Amino acid sequence: MREIVESGNLLYRERLGTLEFREKHSAAISCLCGYLKWSGASIRLDSVVDIAPVPAVGPDIRMLQFIGRRLGIRMRLLSRDDLQAALEAGPVLLQRESGYALLLLARENEDFIAALPGAPKTINSVPADSDILEQVSSLHALEYLGGGPALRRHYRAAKLFLIPWKRTYFGTYSGQVVTDFNREFSRLKRTQADPAPLSSMSCKAMLASHRSICPSLPRYFGVYRRINLRRASLFVDVKSLPQALDALLRCALSNPATQLKPALEFASRLMVDFLSIHPFVNGNRRMGMVLVSKYLEPLGVDIDWHALSRVECYYWIRCASKGHFGGLTRLLHANVLSRKPVAGPIVVQSDSDIACSDSVRSLTA
């Protein structure tokens, strides 16, 4: 059996670029984001994961089609016999029983040209008899309808739950400034470690812990961000970051963890408020985890951050940011440890740190 190899088709590589990838069970969402890029639209994976709570085995057909509708993509379920004809009209999303998914782009002789989320190279030539094309749970022909509700996002100021939102927290957002920053930041060579545990519940300790993520780049780590950012909402203005973070930490000190259930309910709000303040240009999620760990320390417990699905965590954080904290609190409670977890990365692999291998079998299994 021939191996999967990188495709030499430059047209597909230029049109699709690189697929964002977080976890195997969100590969189908990565493919839908890639298809939007293929169709001339654009959306980041992190902006899609709050549409639905993707389970650890990947979205089922109903959920996948719901996400597609929200993105403005018509998804037509195919049989294996319909595949060749469908590919002549456009890309096809293939989802495997394992939860992994790939985007079939074309058929060339005996091979398929496919985009593989998380693979060392995005565009690959896949033999028709490859294992990756077996154990298929669904095939969908994709048609872009020109935009869905999830692409027409209306930005609003972030909502805070533990501290009041002040008028000074409002800022002005410049898309061009953020684009210029992203271009500059993406070029930097940065080796990142886990943030060090907080020595105290203070702004100084937060900055020191953040600096430990990447000490070689003191311009970006260990300092507050210098540009205004937004995701689903507008974060606190740069001029008010020290004030807002200090207020949040003081609130945490005034409400110490004494019993597990109320402590986890408070920790959910603490994490959401921290992410709404968003004091750093990079690493805010990891710093939010460190902050929650510090808050729970008096109870002798921690959260097993290793066990959390990034996509599921994102979804419940987005729900909590709208005032629905039950899901996030239950997620934290389900992963409580009575001791500190074994040292190691607290975030799953991203598309930039997937190890290269001779094949993608380990990724798709």
C-alpha cells in the first residue's frame, strides 16, 4: 500500500493555505474553516468552537450540519458511490469513525488530493486504497451559500461578573493595528513553556508568571498588551488593564476558597472575567488556568488541565461569558484533582507543534 505524501499542486496550497488544528475531534470544524477560506471567506477556528459543544468523539451528522448552516455552508450527505461525481463539483468533507476528518479536494488518477488537519503538510496525495479512507462515518458535499449567522458577528463590550465594568474600560479597536501586530508576532521564533505557578494573588506575580512562558521575548511576555483586542467581544482597553486586573485579584482575595462547590462556582467566574480583561497578547487562557489553580490552592485541590478538551473548554467559556456558568463549573468539577497534576503541558498540541512522522495514521486512529 502506498503512503500518503505531500501533493505538489501549488494551486491548492495557495488557495487553502494551512488548516488550523487543535484536537482530533475538532478536525471536522478545521475542515469547514478551511472550506470557507477555499471559498473566499475567512473565520478562525476559535471563533467557531462556541457554536456547539463538540464531544470527544467529534460532532455527529446532525451537529455537523448545524455548524455548517451557522457558517453558511450547505452540507449534502453522500454515499460512497456519489463521491466521484460530488468531487467534480467541489470539495467533500470526510469524517472518520475515530472523530478525525479530512477535506477531499479532487481526484487525480488513482489518488485523492486532500487537506489533512494537523498533518506536517496540509495538502497531500492520498492513495485510493489508503487506510485513512476506511471506517468512514459520513461524507458531505459542501456548497458555500455566501455567509451564515456565525460570520456576521456583532461585537460588544465584554461582560464582567465579579467586578463592575467601568466606562474607562471601553477602548477603540483597529483591525489594521491587529493585523500588523499578528504579522510581526507570527514571524518571531518563540519557544514557550508552561507558566510558573503564581507566588501570590497579585498583578506582580501574574506578570512574573507570564514572563516565564517565554523569557526570551520580554517585549511580549511579562508585560501588559499594548494593543486593543477583541474576540467575541471587545476586551478591556489597554490603559485600564492594571486597574481591572488588580480589582479582579482583590475580589478573589476577598472571597477565599473554603468549600469546593462554591469555590468552583467562583473559579468559573474568575476565569471568565480574567479572559474578558485579557491582559496579555498571548497566553491568556494558560494564565487563567494558573489563576484558578492558585485560587483553589487553600482547598488542597487543583484542576487536571491536561484532561480538558480545548474545544469543549472554549465552548463552555463562551457560554459562561454570556452568564451561563453551569457547564463550565461542571467541567471544572469533573476534573478536580486532590493533588497537583504531574508537570507537563497544560494545552493540547496546535498546528504549529504537531510532530512530523512518516504517515498520519497516529493522528487519524
